[in-house]
Amino acid sequence: MQVETKCWSCGKKFVKHVEELSNRDSFQDTCYNCALESLTKGQPPEEGDFNTAGIVSGEMSDDECGLLQEDLRSVDWAACQTDPEDDLDDR
């Protein structure tokens, strides 16, 4: 379910993805930009911060979260398939 809400920090209106209205907590209505700022505390964001901000803000849909999880599993799987001995052969 999509709900239009207002960020408690900056006042921006945004669409939040929620499972059901009863789970909606207005205290957690933080837009993507404010969530990212809160995560990075003024420092340059790291790679995972962008995805975390999307999840925390609720602006990332369930489908997008699922695709992200598939991507992360693929990266983990590929890392497990690398043979450390291959790196030694390249010398």
C-alpha cells in the first residue's frame, strides 16, 4: 500500500510504501534525503547508505527490496565462487 505522507524533519511530501495502515508510525515518516543525511551524519555516503535510506524512508517498494536482495545474493554467490589460487596464478 502506498501512503502520501510528510517528512517530520524537512516537511517534504513523499510516497511511503507500507504493508498495512495499522503498522504506519508517523514518527518514522522520514523522507529519503533526511534518512540519508541521518545515516551519513554529514559525511560522504558509502555504497550501502543509498539502499538503507530507501528502506528506512519507506520510499523503496517491496518489489525493489526484493530485487536488491537478489542482487546482493548474486554478489555473495559470485564471491564464494572465486578461487583464491587463481589470484596467485596471475603473478
